[in-house]
Amino acid sequence: MRDTKNEKKLEPLKKAFGDLYDKMELRAADLTDKASIMSASEGIDYIVHTASPFVMSVKDEERDLIRPAVDGTLAAMEAALHNKVKRIVITSSGAAVMNQKPKDKPADNTWNEKHFSDSSKGPHIDAYSRSKSLAEEAAWKFKEENKHIHDIEVVVINPLLIFGPAFVGAGFTSGDIITQLILRKMPGVPKV
């Protein structure tokens, strides 16, 4: 995590993990600081990479969403390779695979690590979807290109939207979406 001394950020972890929290070792790492990710990954067997910007509106898509998502994922992959970790679990998104061109959708509706959203820039795909697709695609490419050095086991999870109790209170995008739906502030309701 970015700051292992920030009580506001630690409190949700303490609440979520309860008695197990004291068995955890938290290490400082920042998504935009590759050296901190490399350092935090020393001597470990597993990486769970959950950090990526998720905001509904940005001023600069490349700077605010795409670069942190791709560069942060690649930094985690480099740390996994350098430290010979056994497995890296990457929290991606359904957005990384659901915006396919019709010709690219699997006929049998079975999706795998070779399916990515169309990441070309345009009105048909939002910046967040592009960032997640490009980041996940970069992870799989990195794994393939470096498997002769160390064949990292890569696991990617692609949630569509996170529902359930929020340990962090308010002010996070998934929660804001639910709030907008409940308060009828969203112009339409997605078919979910």
C-alpha cells in the first residue's frame, strides 16, 4: 500500500481482516513508483496486484488512467519476475474484455486470456475500459516474453462491478455508481 502508517487507510484492512490483520506484513509501494514495487516484493512468494485508477471522469486519459494502469501492472510483473514469485493475481475488470468488436467475440461465449476489449481510441470505448484492457494485455505479453527466465503463474480476475458492504465508507467509484442508481441520479439503469 502507498502509506503503511495512514490510519485512515489501515482501518478498513483491520476491519476486513479482524484477528488475521496482526499476521499480515504491510509494505509500502506506490503504483507509479516501480522501485517501491520492486522493493516491496523482495522475499515474497505471491503478489496480489489490486491497484489501478477507477474514476468516472478524467482530464487526461493517458496520464490519469492508462499510464498508471499499464505501468503499474508492468512494474508488478517485473517485480514478480525479478523476485521469482510463484504467482501474481491481477485484479482487472470485465471492462478489459467486454467491449469486443463483433468479429472478435468467441462464438461459444467462452472467454479466456486472449480476449481483450478493443482498445483503439474512440467514442465506442471509455478510457477506463481501455486502461484495463491495455494493462491486462501487457501482463500476458510480459509473461509470454519472459517465461524462459521464470514462468510466472498469472491469475487475472475480471469483476464487472463490486457489490456488497464497503469497508472504506463512501467516495469510491463502485460505491458511487450504486448510490447514483439508488438515488435515481443515473439517466438509465444498466441491464444487470
